[in-house]
Amino acid sequence: GRNLVSKALATNDAQELRAALALTPRRKRAVAALEIEVDDTVVLPLTWTIEEGQFAMTEVLLHDVLSIRGDREAYYYGRKILWQKHPRISYLLMEKAPKLLPTFLDGHMWSSRQAELN
């Protein structure tokens, strides 16, 4: 089956991807952005968009996963699951999409204990 995230990825539509992620419950959002099942095959959207050169889509995924969200029950932040699913993400970005490093690093700043000069 195809969900809204996989449909947006298939059409390479960043706006549609943002909308699909916005409709996903906060507690499930990082997983939806980082791993989808298509026809009994697990696809890693982040890796796939980088490999396909769909960097606008990659940027949407990174920004969404590395944003801090909350509701009445908890706060949600996808940094940990990002590194679990993509342990070599920094190397992949440096090699294939260096222009996305600021987005990637900005999302990590929120969890850094050593931020300097804002």
C-alpha cells in the first residue's frame, strides 16, 4: 500500500511531502519520514532522496525529523532515530549533498550542550 508520504516521494513534490508529514501524528512523524514500507519492501526516504538528487525533498525530511514538537503527553525530536536508521548520514550528506549540511547541523544545535554565539 501507498501512504501519503510515499506518494509525495514518488511524485517528488516537496509541498505534498510537507502536507503528508503534517497529517502524521507527532509521535509517529519521525518514523514516517525515515522509513516506509512499499510492497513489502522497507524504503529509507532520506537515503533515497539523497541518492536520487531530490535535495528539496531531503531538506523537508531533515527539517521535519530534527524539529522539536510537543503535545500534552510528550516532546518529540527525531535525532535519535535519525542516527539509528542512518548512522552514516553525515558522510552521505558531505559526499552527495553538502548544501544540506546547514539544515542538518541546525537541527542538531537544539540538543547541543555547547552552543556558542546563539
